[in-house]
Amino acid sequence: MKNTLIIGATPNPARYAYRAAQMLKSKGHSIVNVGIKNGEVAGVAIEKPEEIHHDIDTVTMYIGPALQSDYFDYLLKTKPRRVVFNPGTENDKLEGFLNENGIETLNACTLVLLATGQY
């Protein structure tokens, strides 16, 4: 199972980040919720991007490119194995930065990856 950090976590059940958190947990993955909203998702509190987690396999991105610049250093310090850019979050600049630092990137939908057993 993959320890997954969700950037853009929200307690709003209409959002894809919420659905991803629920699905990740239901498939047995542990999650870390990071976002600007207060609350919890799938029984896990949403935290601000301050604490660096060093045991993250995958980061799944649910914020657009305009907000991602604040996360470059956070991602580098977290050093996940890969970052999944969900539809609408693709960012060539961030992808290049991550690849240069040995972090795999993938343009895909976390929900589809989970539903098809490709996560």
C-alpha cells in the first residue's frame, strides 16, 4: 500500500480530492491531507503544508498551476517517489523541476488509477 499525500484536500464531498481521499482509504492506502481548508477527510485531519513527511510514496495534486508555486520546496523536501498531476493540475515547470530532482511525474487521474488497479 502506498502512503499518499493529497495536496488540495477538502472536506467538500463534491470535490475530486475528497473522493480520492475516500477511495484511497477504502483501498487500504494511508493518506496525509494537505490543504487550506479546515476539517478532515476520510477520518484524517487536513493540515497546512508545514510539516514535512518523509515516508510519502505518492503525492496526488488537486490544485491548479497558479497555486502550485508555493509547493515547490515543500515537494522537494517531502521527496515522494512520484507526483500525480490530476486533470487540470498539469504544470510543465513543476514537472520539470521534480524530474530534475529525481521525482517521477505522471499526468493521470488518481480515481481512474485506483478504479483500474493501476495505482
